[in-house]
Amino acid sequence: MRKPEATLDIELPLLMEAIYRKYSYDFRSYSLASQKRRIVHALRQMECTSVSELQARVLHEPEAFHELLQFLTIPTTEMFRDPEYFLALREKVVPLLRTYPSLKIWIAGCSTGEELYAMAILLKEEGLLARTILYATDINPVVLEKARKGIFPLNRMRAYSMNYQAAGGKNSFSDYFTAAYDAAIFDRSLCDNVTFADHSLATDSVFAETHFISCRNVMIYFNHDLQDRALKLFHESLCHRGFLGLGSKENIEFSRWGNLFDAVDKPWRVYRKK
């Protein structure tokens, strides 16, 4: 008799293949460990006794797929996460971005928008926001809509404020939002030049030439082949000497595309296209 773990290893690729064929969402190259954690959690929440039962529901009930999508793309984010990363951008990237008459910046895997609003605040304080077009992309339409609204739990603002100050913030963090009941509603002007769009690093191609790409804590959920594909896409998307920012646990050394970037701040994963 097969152990549950062995059966799961068989069923998971079948589920991911079914999702790809039915809905064109490609999770087939996401890391197996990440898939297991998220699917096991989904099984409990969606009251399915097996992955096969979940697969049948996903194939025949589109609403079940959209429910499952929220588990497959669980957002783990906060504003000015890893403040040293944003401090490195202020000190080492912004002075060079100022030399361009206009800018295009891509926040890839923007999730619910915390990274986007942090970037917009930084650009505003450095006098660059008005001449910047930002692209905020994700594969999950639900989190994209949350990012577009710019409304976040008020009880997170204290932690976000501490991150902001550590990231070299120049004002009071509360200047950027209005408190209403239990929510913090961020200044709509921060998103005046933002384009929100559905984009998959697994299946989609280059859509714009950009000066800076920030894709943080997204590739940690990919296997090596998909990480390599994403880095190729970033390299092709960046203009001559454009910048790339990754998460603190991500790196480019493994990839054949890695030697096409110089390290601007290696500890905080900021690179520049050669």
C-alpha cells in the first residue's frame, strides 16, 4: 500500500497539469515543497480528502479553481520589507535613475501591493514619481484588485512605519495614508502612474523596456528552470545598464544569466545589467 506522501507526489503533477490545460495558469515549475505546503492547506480548507478529489472539483467547477488560486499564490509581504534593501536603492540606484528624463519600473509579483506602495513612496520622496511609469503585475486577479484599492489593515501601520524609517524615510509615514475605522487608505496620487496587469513569469513574455525591476520573494517558490526563465525575461526587459532587485534569499549565481549582471549591493540582492 502506498504511503500518503508517495501518493501526493504522484497526484500533485497531475493537478498542476490539469490546471495548466484547463485555465492556462502554469504552476508546473513551482518548487515541489512549496506546492505540497499550499495544497495540503487547501485540502483542509476546501474539505477535500485527496488531491484527486480536489482536481475533479477544479476541472468541473471554475469557482473552485479561483478558490484554490488564493492558496497557490498566498501573499507574504509587508511595506518596506527588509529596510536595508530600500536604503540601498536610495543610496546606490536612485542617483543613477535621476539621470534618465523618464523612467519605467516593473514590480513583478506585486501581490496585494505593499511593495508597490513602498516603491512609490520612495520615488516620491526622491523627486522621481512624477516622471515614472510603474507596472504592477501578478497572476492573481484578486490580489491585483486589492493592490489597486490601496487599503490595508490599520494594525500593520506601526510595523510598516518602523520599516519606513529604517529604510531612510524622509517624512512621517502617516502622511501617506488616511485612517478610517480599522483600515489605512493610501493616497491615491501614489498610483496615478501605475498600470496594473495580469502577467505570469512562467508563461508570458517581455511587455516593456524598463529601467528597474523589483521582483522580491517570488522566485523562491520556483524550481531552477523557472528561476532561469524569469531571469532571462528580466534581462531582456531591462534597458542598457538597467537595475534588478531580488529578495534577500534569492540570488543569480546559479543561472547562466547571472554573469550578465554586476552586483550593486550583493547582500541585499541589487544588480545592474552589464
